[in-house]
Amino acid sequence: MIDPEKLFQLEPGQKRRKLALTFGELERDIAGIAEKGTQYNFAKMSRAEYTKTVAKIVLQDPKLDESAAKEIRALLEADENQFDERRLCNTARNALLALIGTFPAEWDLVIAPHSQEKLSTEKRKFFKGVSVYAEDIRSPFNVGSIFRTAEAMGCESVYISPQCTDPQQSKAIRSGMGCIETLGYTRCSLNELPEDKPVFVLETGGTPIEEFEFPKEGIVIIGSEELGVSPEALARATYGRVTIPMTGLKASLNVGVAFGILMQKWVEALENIN
């Protein structure tokens, strides 16, 4: 950790960037997931005292938004029993990112909630035979989101195409919130998908989701952010095509959001079957 006194010697832009990185490291340390070499090690004061000290430096920034400053002050003024160290770090960090003009996603998610216990598919509750095939998903954030939804909604397994972004990419790991490690995945071509399961696609021009008859077991194919599912995927989806009706001018949903809507409807159908 940098000595707070040294921060005053930095130019404003450099100071903001260094503070943002410092708050990120503090936040990981608070969560118990500090990366090697970034654990809190400033011997002159406790971590809570250090956090408050550097937060006060943020308050001295003349360009700090007043609403953000008000929130930081309130967190600093909380009594000892109610002091929320992690929230102070997060609030200050995001205020700095706004000043820098960087969206938080570009800095990556701060908290990578890796479970302390390695959970296996066999230990979790899931719907047997319910799977997703992610075809050529390019954004690591979307890949992580898909795994997170799949785990939360009870998918048994995840398949990814040969051209899908690597789920072990750091941004995917972070946005996956530990679910990539929990679920695992199989990278395979469309032709290598299990032949004994119904396969359908989530794509425009199909049966409205409220009318679609979901299978008790099956694999749903979700396509790339830019092109949707491929012609080969449409041909492989012999069980059909399901569509989410939309009324907006753009009529467009993020692939991770669309998958979440589909899984909620599929789970509702499965619960009615069971």
C-alpha cells in the first residue's frame, strides 16, 4: 500500500488512478480474496484507519461530485460499530472512476467471489438433463453472466462452442461469480452435442416464449452477440425455436439477459411438470 503522504505529491490525474487502484486492492483484502502481493501491509495504521485516511484524500478533490462527497462523508462519520469499510472503498472507487471517465466494467469487477470450498455439480441442486450451449459468445462478461444464470437456475451442464471466449479469461471469471468453477464446462462442436437430448434455440422468429412447450430435458442454444445463432445451430435445433416477444424500437436484448428470461420460463415449466 502506498503511504498516504506520497499521494499528495502526485498530479491530480495520476493521484485519482492510484487511489482507484488502492481502493480496489483494499476491497479485495476486506473480502479475503486479495491477489498475491496486494494484501494490506501498511504497518503504520490499521486497515480501517488507512481506508478512512485515503477516503479523506478523495474528499479534497475539487472535481468530486457533491452527491458522491456527501455519501463518502456519511460513511466516514458512522460510529465505530456501524462503519462499513467495504462500502466506503466501493463508493470512493466508483466516484474516482467517474472523475477519470472510465466505466467500472473497463477496470474489471473488484470482487471475484471464489468459493472457499470447491463445489461439484453432484453437490448442487439442478434439473437433470437441462443444459445450455453458448455458441461463439465473444464478451467475457457475457460468458460469466451465462454461467452465473445457468448455476442459479439449475442447469446441469454448460457446453461452449470452439470459438466461444475462454471462460478462464479473467473478466469471465470475475463476472461468473464463482459459477464457472462450480459448473465446469465442455467445449465442443454442434455435432458433438449429446444426441439423446432435445435441442432448441433462443432466437427471433420462433414460437413466443409464453406458448413454447419446454422439454423436460434438453439443450438450449444461445448465439453470438452480433450474429445470433448460426444456420448450423438452427438446423441442429430439431426441437424448435423459442422467441422473447419485445415491443421496443430496438427490440434487442443482451444475450445474458435473454438467457435469464428463458431460464426462468423453463424452470416454471419444469416445476409444473414435476
